[in-house]
Amino acid sequence: MNFGRIDNPEQIDFTLAKTHPETVRILATFKKTDKPSFFVGCASWNKANLKGFYPKRTKDELEYYAKQFNSIELNATFYRNFDAQQFEKWKAKTPSTFKFFPKLGQEISHFKRLNGLEEVVNSYINNFSTLQEKLGTIFLQLPANFSPKNFDFLQNFVENWPKDLPLAIEVRHKDWFEDATVFKNFAHLLEENNIANVLVDAAGRRDMMHMRLTNNEVFIRFVGANHPVDYDRLDSWVQKLKEWQAAGLQNIHFFIHQNLQEEVPLLATYFIKEINSEFGLALKIPNKNNDTTPDVQMSLF
């Protein structure tokens, strides 16, 4: 992912913003848990992207990937509406505890721009639903030129989304964040419809770190900068998630991206080790060449 990429990440203040007051309010309405539901994954299982991750002679990339991670942010569905039979095949290759978090297609978000969508949206939903218990939160990423001027289309989409199907929404146009009233109305719309407000941690778009949750789910898209600072950033997220878990957060979905995707498993392995330690979890530590000692980390950049 190249979104929010800059040439000098060491010049960025990556300090995580304070928790939004409305996040404190909404989390206080939920029962606290010692061990939240935690899913961590990459955006793709493609060998061409995750170079060096798969052992030689790996016959099935998804089958191996799903033994290392408990989830996938399924970006492939942004480019293509896969049929139900394909989802059946993917479902059969993964463990019972694995979840897919598929992205709604660009036809919906970028081409039709949330207008005149009933047939195509139903097609995606029907195909995604083939995953059954392995279907995680579906997410919608709106284009950077989808501004608050299009609020009516977004509102119509949100209010007609099936209430029993988890959804997360990411907006990118800066006007959603710069005007306090606009952002308040946007967040209220999501909250009223039990939809998660996606957080994107990218070097060049710190405005998207609004820290405003709208239900009992945090959906984080972490975009690494291919720089040693990425490990410090992950450490900060562990502490922020501990804060939110103590406040009542129960569902954490954390997906790691990099400009150079082959480094994603290294970051993910580091992060999983940290959350296992801090949260008392026992998530699988990915195998293969994912040694995350400081010497190896520094050699990557």
C-alpha cells in the first residue's frame, strides 16, 4: 500500500493522538473483558507480494498463510467480485478459527460511488456470505475524492446495509476530518448503525488517526514506512489497545501493510509477540524467516 507514503518518515511525529472523548463514552457501555477477540493479518497471501515468507515448494499459499495468521484483510475483492464457489474453496483451505475481512469492490465505492447499488451490493454480500462463520467484518474504502458533499449517498448506503452483517467504513477526503461538525455527523451515522470507523495509521495522513470508535470494534489499517520507526509505532499501538481494552473494547482487528509488502510478515510477527505478552494471548507466531531480533530488523531498511 502506497497510501500516505512520504520520503522522510523520520521527520513525522508518530505519537498516537489521545482517545476521542466519544470513544470513552461508547466503550463504557460494554462489559469489560480480560482477553478481547484479536485478529491480526496481512492484506494478501500472494507469494509475489510476501517474498521470502513461504518455504520452498509451498504448493498452496493460502493454506500455508492460514496456518501462520488467524485472518486476512482480503483486498483482492476490491478488484474482482469472486463467485461463491471461489469463497467455498478458500473456506475449505483454512482452519475453523480463521476469518476473512473482505473489501467491497471498486465498482461500488469508486465507479458507482454508492449510487444505484442494490443489485451489485447484494451480489457481493451473497458471495461473501458463503464464508459463513469465517466471514469477518466487511469493509468499504471510499476514494479520496469522495467528500462530505456526498454525505446523502453515504447515509443511504449505511441505513440500507443489512443490520446483522458487520461493516467498517474508511473515508479519505480531508474534509471529513477538518470540520468538527462534519466529522461528528459522520461518526454519529456510523454509531447509530453499529458500523466501525476505520483507523488508518499512515505517515502522510495523520488526520486519519481520529481515535473515534463508533461501536465495540476497532478496525486498524497500519501502513508501515519501511523504516525502523515502524516497530516503535507498533509498541505504541499495543499500549493504546490496552487502554481501550480496559475501557471496554472487545474486538480488535489489526491489518499490517507496507510499501514493500515482503516486510509485512516481519512486522506482523513482532506485533503478535507483543500482544501475546501484553494481553495474555496465545496467537500463533508465524514461522519461516520471520526472525525479529533487532539486528535482523535493522538489516531490512
